[in-house]
Amino acid sequence: MSDSCCGGGHSHEAPGATTTVAEPVDLDRREDQINLSPVAATKVKSLLEQEGREDLSLRISVQPGGCSGLRYQLFFDERTLDGDVVTDFDGVSVVVDRMSVPYLNGAVIDFVDTIEKQGFTIDNPNATGSCACGDSFN
């Protein structure tokens, strides 16, 4: 989802990233952590190889902003901060800061590449509703 309808820009920095709600991904979803689909893991690996920076992690967080009060942020990061939760998916390190963990538990990050859209998507069971440009969280 683009936050542009609410006066903000995209809430991500990873190339090709969007935060649209995805169709359910066929994988063993863990409800106690974030989930990265195999397709998304492959795309992240490809982007890191293009950058020549295989030492980076994919950082996913929930930040203030957007019409629901919160928005997703996806970007590559070389840091690991105190309290970060780090999970490995097929060799891809995914980092979530401790404040974002409750909002992202059970969420699935996927990558879609179709004629209609291309980018990372987030299927988040913690989002209880939606508006024109984002999900609403409890």
C-alpha cells in the first residue's frame, strides 16, 4: 500500500517494495514471529547480490504515520540493535525491532511479480481493518 493518499510517501527503502495486502501464502506460518515466503527470500537474495552486499539484513518495522497511524518500513540494514529479533529464512536474515514485534507476529512477507503489480507484500493478521492507503492495527 502506498501512503501517498495520506500525505506520506512510500514507507520502504528496499527496491521494488510495496506494502499491499497479499493473498495468503502457502507456507507454514509461525504466529509467534514474522514470516518470509520462499519467493520473497529468493528476491531478497537477488537484490543483495545485485548490491554486492550479502552482509545486509532485511529490516522490517512498523512506524508512526499513514492514515491508520502506523505503516510498514522495509529496508536493508547492516546494524543489529539491542532488543532486535533476528530470524533466518533460507540464508536471508530478517530483523525486527522489539517495538514492532507485536505488530508483525504472524505476518507474512511475500514478493509478487505480475503484470498488475510487482513488489513485496505483507499479509498481516494483526491488521484489523483497512483504509484507502493502509491497514489499521489494534
